[in-house]
Amino acid sequence: MKMDSMYQEIILDHYKHPHGKGLRDGDAEVHHVNPTCGDEITLRVRLDGSTVADISYDSQGCSISQASASVLNDLLVGKQVGEAQQVQEAFLELMQSKGQSEGDEELLEDAIAFAGVSKYPARVKCALLSWMAWKDATAQALAEAPVKESA
Ligand code: ZN
């Protein structure tokens, strides 16, 4: 229970003080909606070579979807695209764990706060909205300016 309330605090804090919110220049833009909850996000990705230079977004919806976008910005900006994709996959796995996984804190940092959300199928979509938007926008940005594989 104590763990849960600490996690709730992290989510609430990101909801009240979203990191990196607002639309800035990007290489690709996507708009995703979660009709079950009414969450919406417009998200732009800017790449600098193989680095995630910026993730900017404009969003509205429930606290989980909003907090998740803020955590996404925190975690992925500044990372190499490949590393960021690993974090995205780890978060997706956590959210699909139905409450069975605690998440890899080293990789997911604040995002492990969403572990409890994975028990509620209706809320999983809220938590994943921005992450799926990021995945799509990044795929688009890469298609336009392919990153060279560094072996
Ligand atoms: Zn929602």
C-alpha cells in the first residue's frame, strides 16, 4: 500500500507539472486518441542524427495519460534512438503485465510508477497513448532521415 501511494504521488506530480509540454519544431507529428477515455495527444519528435533531440506534445485527458506523456519526455529526450526504443518496449511489457511485473527501475525510472495501472485494462490505453504516439512519430522521422546503424 505504501508503495502504491508513493507511485500515485509520482503520477500526480507529473500530471500537475508536466515536463516538456507544448509543441515545438519536429521532424514528424502524429495525433493519437484514446476514445475509451477521451485522451488526446499531438506529439512531435525531433531527431539529431541518432539522438532523440526533442519530444514535444500537446495533450488533454486523464491524469494517467498526461503524467505518462511527461514521464516519456523525461525518459527519452537525449537518448539514442535505439536506447529509447528499448525503454519504450520495456514500458509496453510492463503495461501488458496485468500487475505481474514491477518493472526494471534502472531502465524505466519514474515510469515504474505505472506498474499498478497494468492491473486495469481500461487504463492501460491511457498510459500507453503517448508511448505509442512516440513510436509512430519516431518511425516516421526515421523513414524521412534514416539513422545509420552504429555497429
Ligand atoms: Zn485516460
